[in-house]
Amino acid sequence: MKIKVLIIDDDAKLNELLHDYLARYDFQVASVTHPADGLVYIKNTPPDIIVLDIMLPGMDGLKVCREIRKEYNIPIIMLTARGEVTDRIVGLEMGADDYIPKPFEPRELVARIQSVCRRYFEKVTSDQIQCGALEVNLDKHLVILGGRKIELTTMEFELLTLFMKNPGKVFTRDQLLDRLRGIEWDAFDRSVDLLVSRLRQRLNDTPKNPKYIRTIWGKGYKFIAGEAHD
């Protein structure tokens, strides 16, 4: 699965250069030149990571970072003027995950994106699992998708947790029935299909173009969001 990068920078030529360069490393790249357009883009199509310039028209990057952090937990790399240590410190305090001083080599940006994403993708702790924009907090029974909370039933939550703990593993219907046994539901194959269908709807996922759950015909299902990062 390609990592989706959003660049918010008012330098259209730099955006075009970075778009072409990052695409060579198999990133899916979008760019905007105005912060308001960036905020709208994030709302409609949450990216996996944001590259955000500090010097922007209408609203500086620090304010944009603050606005993003009000609703989203998407990693942010700030672009700062070389030598402006204060901007870097304030940016990190406001929730940026990393920064790069301008001018910079595009290859350095690739390395920073890869490094930040490694800390976000498939981050598993004692109480949290994360695959890109999808996060599960086991202790709080909380699911966040693209920075927004989504409501799941107990069965849906348990199924999602099982999938996310085993990315790339194919589960047959019988295996899913065994793993979820003890939860009050009708134990027959069709109920598994219905449960998966409901979970897909919650995740805005589709069988034809899956982002998270893929049907393996004749076998069962598997979770695919983390496969590219195993």
C-alpha cells in the first residue's frame, strides 16, 4: 500500500519537483499551495503524512500545524528556514514530528518521511496498535481512523484487533469463529461474512478496492494495511 503524502507549500515549482521525486520512491503525492486548501484536503482525504512549510500565505505553518492537531494525529514534517531554531522548537511543541531546514536535498526528505512513517505504521505497544491512519487503543476500547473516532460494536472491535495484530495472515471462517468464540453471536459461516461486511463499512473499505480487509476467495480474509511494511 503506497504511503500518501500531502505537501503544503506555496512554492509551486518546489511542489512539482518533490511530487516527481517522491513518486520515484513509490509515494502517492498530492500538493497544495494555500493552507486553507490543505486543511480542506486533509478533511476530505486524510493523508498518511504531511510535509508542511512554515512560510505560507494567509496562515503560517505553525498555525496550520495547530489546526491539524486539533482533530488529527497525522504525522507532520515541517519545512523551516535554515538557522531559525525558534521555528523548529515551536513547531515540535505544537505537534510536528520532525523538521527539515530549507534548502534541502530531496533525498533527505525521503529519508525523513520513511523514518517518521516507521514510527507510525504498525506501531504496536501493550495497549495500542497502529497501521497508518488506523489506530486501536486496546485499553480504552477506542478506534481512530484518519484522526477521527469511529464507533464499533464489541464483535467488530475484536475482529479488527485480531486482523491488525496479524497483518498479511489469511484467516479462514472457521479460524475466525474459533478466535471470536465466547462473544455472543451466531456461530455460522455467514455471520462471519456479515461481521466483516459491517467492519468494512465502518472503515470506509470496499471488497473491490480494499484498503484494509481483502477477501481471499475460497479461503477467507486477511488484513492488508501493513503488508508493505512488514
